Amino acid sequence: MKKAIEPDVLRPEYDFGSMKGGIRGKYVRRIREGTNIVLIEPDVADAFPTEAAVNEALRGILNTTRAVRHTGGLTDKALERGRRDRTSRPAKRKSRAVGE
């Protein structure tokens, strides 16, 4: 037979108010310094199935940032609107009629 689960209530013998020297949040700063928890929005979380996928994506962003800083940034032409669209498409060829 299973034991009934008790509600999450402190027992009367644990009276923390009468204990001396207890400081609330004494180790909070130390814990926060050693921990880096970031909450992300659900739509972003859906894009990353695992913790490793998030770390890989962030490392990619860091590597890109370092590369841009190392080379002195992007050229003005790279920042022009539509520049990427023109360079990513193959050039159109003029068709010739057979026999010309």
C-alpha cells in the first residue's frame, strides 16, 4: 500500500525564526556568479531542439562577430539594400536563335 503524499508544509519542529545566525539569501550572489541561466521565448526555443544546438548557434554568431571585427567590418557595398539579392542569383543569359 502506498503512503499518502503530505502537503509541502514544514513540520512544527523546524522553527527557523528561533534559530540564530540565519541570513536569508546568504549565498545567492555566489550562486548567481557561477550560473548563467537565460530564458528564451517559446518561438525561439522551438528552433533549437537541444542545449547543444543553442550553444552551436551562439558559437557561430560569436565566430562571425570575431571575423567581422578582425577584418575591420563589412564594406559599404555589402550593406547596400538588395546587394545580396543581385549577387546570389546567376546572371541572365541572352538566348540566341539556332543558326545565328
